[in-house]
Amino acid sequence: MFELFQSEANEKYYFHLKAKNSQIILASQAYADTSGAKNGIESVKTNCADDSKFERKTAANGKFHFNLKAANGQIIGTSQMYASEAGMEKGIESVKTNAPSAETEDKTV
């Protein structure tokens, strides 16, 4: 499920893609308005089928994470940190599996 919300800290809009266990799989960048965030959700759904859009990274602390990028190279969303490369790959598979048909819960209304 996608969760669309507004941050109280900066009044920007964000979305999270959550797994069935409510863990956040993917977190968005900040958007100025809800329409931008909704376009971001649609971009995740469109781009997640293409494995080349996933940028796999290793942090300085040795943990693994990934970014999902749009066709223009912009980062749409960032994953949590994973202890293993295999865990990161499972996270990517979860985005590919869950995002295309995920409902959106709009917490801004």
C-alpha cells in the first residue's frame, strides 16, 4: 500500500510504499503539493518493472540500500538500509511485486 502524507515539520508531501507487515519498503523525496506526490506514486508503478531503474548502493557503514529512478534519472524513492545484499534484493523484488497494484491511502484529506 502507498501511504500519502504531509510532514508537520516542513509541510511537504511524501509517500511511503509499505509491505503487508507495514514496514516501509520505499520512501519518497519531498513534494510541494499532493499532485506531485501522486505523480511520484504513478512513476513508481511505471518504473518499478524495469530492473535497470533500480540503483543499488552500499553505504559507508557497509549496509545496502537502493534508489528507484525515473526515466529522467530523478530519484523517485529510496529504500531502508539492509544488513545484506540479499536483503536489499528482496526489497527490490517486493517493490516490483507490490507497487503496480498497490492502493493509495491518502492521509492528507
